[in-house]
Amino acid sequence: MQYGWRTVDRVEPIGERGMVAAKHRLASEAGARMFALGGNAIDAAIATAFASGVVEPMMSGLGGGGVMIVHDPADGQSYCVEFGMRSPALATPDCYDLAEGRSTEVFKWRAVKDEANTVGYRAVAVPGAVAGYTTALARWGRLPLATVIGPAIELAATALPVEWYHAVLVGRERHRLRRFPASAAIFLDDDAPPRAVDLEGVGGRLQQTDLARTLERIAADGPDAFYRGPLAAAIDADMRANDGLLRADDLAAYRAVIRPALTFPYRDQTVATVPGPFGGVTMAEMLRLLDGFDLSAGGPDAATFHLIAEASLLAFADRFAHLADSEVVPVPFAGLLTDEYIAARRALIDPARAATSRAAGDPWRYEPGGRPGALPPPSAPGPARSNTTHLCAADRDGLAVSLTSTLMSSFGSAVTIPGTGILLNNGMSWFDPEPGRAASLGPSRRPLTNQTPAIVLDGGKPRLVVGASGGRRILDAVAQIIIGHLDFGRSPQGAIGGARMDCSEGRLLIDDRVGQEQIDALIARGHTVKPIHNDFFGGGFASPTAIGYDPDGRLRGGADPFYPAIAIGV
């Protein structure tokens, strides 16, 4: 690894047949095994996703959900597989008792009594991971489910050495995990965090035998084993016994959805990302605003970061004012990305000076059908944090996958269903607990989330596969990796390792590796700047992975150098 002024770099792997880039070595190895068995990028991605839920149980798993972008070379189209969490049928607008003040957790909504929307049984939304993984595999995979899920079964049954990162995150969440005996039995060691294994092999082990048996059931019987069989009955029973909202009927009704990806132009390329209440529309607005400026003229300096910051702040203002679940609330998705609206918003960006205020625009003027008669007031989430995982997979035939999966918070709700090893999400914390707002609760609703998987296409063929974990900071990260690759000609690893910034909280956070001169130049332009020291734990930015295609068809992998992530080529 090389550490420079602006770049922390790994050796970039090269693949001839395929590439997997994920947040844990064992997960990437699981995906790479699929290529050796004759599988394609979907087989590799789904094997990696199942394995990630075992080796990174705090980030994703069977009890979570997410979204992926798939580019299919057979028809030249890009697709979104949506398997995000939904609120249960019992999730009425008044299902939580509100408390005084603001929550100290996650989104800083109005406080809820006992943090019931964040921790415990009432925080659990309907999980979609199993449906999403198996739906994509059935549509595009070559290998049977039992083969693809096999590495995850092996990993769950094995007593894996506890790594330092796992030990630290368990320590952070010990106060929540200890409240639930099934979770404490798996993740704690006599009520304490496990000790990371040292160079002599001394330390804790993570063995998830119940989860291995659950994965075996899914391998044998498919998604029905989770959504309609004994596992669904076990989830239902434990929820009823503990005043939870999730029911077997919610599980049986869940479906993953395949729909066309959102595509938009940037430079002379096409970017495919996720439509709807995720991060794709906001990231698209950022890049479309920046498409009117020559970012490469001065290199990645203060002038460039200024333009990126201004575009980001405008896009986030629109996000907070207008985006929600369009199945429930009218949303001007089309209007936000019209040429006319983008031009009007771009005209607000002064290349020399930060704006003194950045109000949301009025995309309804450009939306087909115009503004509806009545709209609920927008929800106003505060600074947010969440824990996700991201993986990319691609093969030499041009099949490419960018997949983000999450439990929402670290270890989700902290609830594990006894006898199953299924750790459940706390997806209900995405919703505004106050009734009558755009993001308020209701039955079977989709939350507004930050997941932003993307694939850049050159002449209809994949050029860059990219995504990140890291809550709201994902959006700026994905946009900047694309900028680094297209505007500055960086390789996937070079784009990931470069210094980045983030404006998702309304101020400019910037990697201190840019140097004080550049920071002072941003302050002189009128920005409120907070330098962040990015290191190997507790970094201030999202954590990306990426895969690039060379003109000769070879694949290059990139992974966050500040995280135990790795890319493997075959």
C-alpha cells in the first residue's frame, strides 16, 4: 500500500475472466469461487452477498434488504433489482409513542419512547435480501442456488477467527446486543466483546451454526423457506411474543421487483443507477449539474471541490424537500432531471464563490402533469449514519453487478430470532415517527434510503461498476469516484484512494490529505469547512468498491484502502 498526499493506494488486481470487489476477504473469495465453477458475475455477486451476511453480520444479512444494478449484455439493458425493506402492515402512523426532544440515534427524528423504532422488535421492517438475491440469480445466474449459497454455509458453520474490526464493532454495540439473549449468545463472550485473534492465534471465534442450518434450508427450498416456511413461522412467533410488528403475512406478501435502471448522461458516457426512493436520483442531479463545468481543467484542487460541493448542496436541498416513496406521496422524479430544471439550478452555481443559501428548487414546473393539489410537508432528517455493505462483480462477457445491502444500523435491531441465526434489521428507523409528513409511517411503505449502486456505460458496454457503504455519504462518494475515473482518468483503485469531500450534512467535510492550502482556498470561497482525518477506523467518508473495464476487456478492481475490503480477479 502506498500513502501519498492525495492518494492512499492498493495494488490494483487484474482479472481476465471476472472480478469481485467486496468489504471482506472471505466474501470476495466466495464470489471468486463461482467463476472457477463456470459461473458468471451474478453467481459471483450473489455468493458474495450471502457470504457477506455471515462474515460481516453487523452490516447485512438474511434479515436485511437492499438494491442492485445489473447490466445485461444479452439485451444491452441495465436493470434495477429492488429488494429494500418495507414497513409491516401493522405499521400505522401512530404506532410509536413519541417522547420529548430529538432522537440521539440514526436520523435525529422526533424522539420515540424507549427508542422502539431503532432497537428491538418494533424496529424491524420486512426484510428483502433473500427475495432480492434469489430473484436476480433466477433471472441471470448460471449456477444453482445450492452451489451459490454453499460458501456462506461453510463460513457460518466454521469457527472463524474474530478480526479486529468485528471486535471493535461488537464493543460499540454491546449495550444493545446484550439485551437480546439469542444475539448475545452469538456475538458476545460472557457478556463482553470477543477478543480479536492475535498473531499467535489466541482470541475469540465466531461460529453461527443456527445460521448455517437456515442457509441450508434456503439452499434446498429456495426463498419460500424464508418467506413462507418454518422460518417465517419462527419469526412470526417471536415477533408476537415480544410486541413486534412484523407478521408471517408480511413475509409471504414480499416480492423483489425488477425494473429498468435510471439512466442519464455524464460527459460522453451513460450512468445507470437506481430509480425511486434511494440515492440514485440525487447522485444523478449532482453529476448532471457538474456536466456543465470542465472539472479536469485544474485537476482535483479547491476549484474542483468547490464546484462539486455546490452541486452536492443543491441536490441535497432538493432531496430533503421533494423525495419520498412515490407509491404513497407524489414525487417529481422526472422534473428533477429535465434539461430545463438542471440548467436553472446550474445557473445558481458561482464558480468563484459559495452560495450564501441553497433553497430547494421547484421541479414541479417541469414534471409531466404539474404539481398535484396537496402535498404533505417534507420530513427533515438530521445528520444520519447507518451501516451497509457494498459489492461489485463483473465478468468478461459484460455482465456487471453493483449491489448494496444493509441491516440499517450496525447489527440492525439487535434482535436474532432464536434457533435460526437470523439477525433482523431496524429499517423502521428510516421513517419519520411523526404522522402527516412525507416520510411518515404507514403500512407497506418504502423508506427513502441512501443506497446508490451505479454502472457507467461507454457505448452501451460497462466501463465502471461502483458503489459504497456509509449512509448518506454514499451519494457524494459514488459521484466522486465516477468523476475521478471519467474526468481525471484515474483507475478504479486510484479514484477510490484519492482524497474526497462530503456535503450531505450541509457543510463541507474534506479529507485533510488535500493540504492546508486547498482548505484555506475553500474557506476563502465562503465554505464552512471541516477537515477530516481519514484513517483505518472511524473514517469520515463512505467506503467504496469498484471494478473497471480496460479497452481490451480485462478487469481492474478497487477497494477502500481504509477498510478491510478486497478485490479479487480471476
